[in-house]
Amino acid sequence: LLKIKAEASPKRETNGWDKMWQAIRVLRRFTRDDLAAISGQSMGNVQCFTKEYKRRGYLRCLGKAGTRNVMWMLAKDPGPKRPIGAVKTDVD
């Protein structure tokens, strides 16, 4: 019998959005300022991320979105790997 060795799929590099996803899973509730400080990402990147994942149903805003220091929470947790879909950009 001939055994075929399965090639390991290449591991995707961790980017800024992955770091934010990991932080959110630990924090569960956070502000955008918290997320920017913990993940080392710019506020623009944090805003883009939270808007996108709110739209997808993974995050929920616990106040009026756009106001300073509004609290966000993880609404749906599919696991440790960041859900990836049709995102325009994954900026570090």
C-alpha cells in the first residue's frame, strides 16, 4: 500500500485583527480604548474591527455607538480562531 503524506496547511500569521479577537475573548466586555491599548492597534483599526464584527453579530455595543468609552461585549464566541469572512482588509 502506498501512503500519501498529507501536506500541512500553511499556518496563517497572526495579525492585528487576530490580536484583537484574542483580547476580546479574554475580556468579554471592553471599550475601544481598552482594546487599542491591549492589542497595540490604532484606534482606526479598532473602530473598523468593532464595526465589522458588530455587523456580523459577534460583538454588541452596550450604549450609543460612537460615543466615547462606550462598552462593547462579545455576543457570539465561535472559538479561539478569529472568524474570517468577506472582510475588505485585515490591517495590522
